[in-house]
Amino acid sequence: MKLNSFMKGIVRSLAVVAILSEIALAQAPTENPSQVLTRTDASGLVLQTTLTKNLYRQEAQQVEYPEQVPYQVEEAYTDYETYYENEYRCQTRYENECSYEQECDYVNAPRCRRERVCTPRPSHPECRRVTECGTNAHGERICKDREVCDGRSVPDESCDYVERCDNHRERQCRNEYRCRNVPRERCGYEQVARTRPVTKYRTVTRYRTEMRCCRTEYRNVFDRQEVSRIELRFQPGSELEAGEVEQLRVSLVGGGAQAVSVTVETLTQLNGYRIVNQSNQGGLIVVELQQVPIEFTEAQVGAASVNDVRLKIREDLSAFVVFNDDGQKGRLKMVYEVVVRTDSGEVVASQQFNGNGLVAQKLELSQRLSLRRGHKLDLRVTRSGPGLLSPASFIKTFYRPG
């Protein structure tokens, strides 16, 4: 509301100024402060034209202006307050419970015992030792032992204790301490925060737009029209060659408290010019121009200015080279040297061409080439002339498979 009222006042004030300015400007005649002149080889060393420029003066006027006036009002607004209520709520919480649990597994365990094992032995006769005594030839009593067997066999066996083991599955158990998260529902009354709207009142400052009288503003009022005849004089030696065309924009600047003068802008890249002298002789402005070379950059005339190089062979085996040359600037001279080699390095075509000023180049070769053989093309581009400190030369290559 405040902004709209203020803007309406400004718009009304500006509208008054605009209407008065339009009335003043409507009385001004049509002007022609700038013109593009075309120069050819037939123009010689002088170009002439007439330019007009409207001059204005500042005129004071009293106009109303808007002003923001403050005033205060009570206004209602909605605010929000927080209050609390008891609410019965249940929540599920997880508690950590731990206990010992018996963990059992079945395992293979050996079971062993001692057993008496007897092995039978082969039977043998029962024998005994007997002593027999007698008298020898000297009458002495002598005795000797001998083993006497009766020829009967007695059974026999060998016995011993051995350990025998058998595998069997056995259940083994152990106690392990384990913990788990167990859900528990807890219920009870809780204080829950809530909000509710409430209406409150406050004193605010607002503004209304009132128009005040008056303040001084200035507007442009047409004073007169400056008519100047322009004569561009080129120094001897700056004549254009046949077919060359260049354009220059001539503009009137200044006027009023300042003297009217001329600016010259070169629109083409053939030559550059600078003003060496300018004089106003009773409505005739004579501008003396000195020719200066346009300096070209590597980006304008270097390898990047030549692209889309191709070697093409027709069915009758005649060949030609095509490419685009964007580096043909000003009065630069172009020389194109074409060398074509086979895969083995043999030179099968070599020719030189002069540039013709066109961007799209097509160079017809005098030698015929084979469609079945691969060819490598070397295109050497050499530029020289005004705008280059020294001739620029570079090579672009292209390979055409067989």
C-alpha cells in the first residue's frame, strides 16, 4: 500500500516532466550525426559528406514532487503461543536383558575298556628232571641230572589285557552369557507442547504520499541544429588498388559549449587510419588522415585460420585440394604450396598457387593421382604484407587412404 502510493506520485511527477520534454524534443528537426562512407579505388584521396547534429540547452522548470508523510495506526495481527496438555501416551522402548543360557552340541567321543585276551599255544610233552647216581670205576659215587619226558602232550595258552575303544556321539553342554534387546511398552501421562493462534494489537507507522510544490528540475530544450560539411583527406600513397573497398564511420561529437569535432572509425580490415589534423573552416570540417597498417595476431592469420583441408581424387584421376582460409586480411599476400606423397614417401605432386582473396579455396592439381594408393598432403601457407612484422608460414596436413 505504502509503495503503491509512493510510486503513483513519482509516476505522476515523471509524467509531467516527460510530457514537457517530449514537447520540447518534438520541435527538434531530424538529425544525421553519423554516416558510413564507402571508399573505392575510384574515390581518390578525398571523401565528402554533410552531417547534422541537434544541440540542446538546459531549461529550468518548477514541478511538484511526491513526499512520504508518516502516520500511526493500530493494527491487529495473529501471533502464536505455546501451551501444554497432559496426554496419556504409550511408547515402546527396548531394554537390554542378559542371562546365562545352556548351549548343547553333539560331539564324537571315544569310549575305552580293558579286555583279557588269550591266545592258544601249541601242546608239548610233559617233562621232569631226575637225578641218577652210580659208582664209577674207581668206586666213587657220582650223580647227574637228566630230563625225562613221558611222551604225553599238555594244552597251553597265552593271556593278556588289552584296551579297546569305540566312537559314539555324546551330548556336551555349556553355559553362555547372552544379552538381547527386548521391547517393553511403557505408558503414562506426559506434558505435550501445543500452539494456538491469538490475536494481538500493535502500533505501526505507515506512510502516505502527498504532493509538494515545488522543486526545480531541468529539461532539454532544442536550441539549434549544427550543420557541418565533412571532408576526409587521405595522404598521397594511400590510394586503393583496383577492386578494393573500405568503409569508414564518420560522426559529429561535441557542440554547445564544446567545439564540434569529427571522429573516424575504420569498419573494414583493409587499412587503418588515424587523424593527424582537424580544422573547422566556417562550417567545413577538414580531417586529414594518415594510413597506418593493421597489425594482425597469430589467432587471425596463423594455423588456426586454415581448416577443413581435404585432398580429393575424381574418377578420371584428376585431383584438387579444398580448404577454408579465414586469414586473408587487409592487403596480405597469400602463397599456397601443395606437396603430395605416397605412403612410401614418393612425391607425386608439387605445385604452388597464389591466394585469390576467397575464404573457400579450391586448388586444381596438374598431376593425376591413383585412387588405390594412400596419399599424404602437406599444404604450406605463407602470408606477407602490411600488418605482419615478418612473413608468417605454417603447414597443414591431411591423409587420404587408398
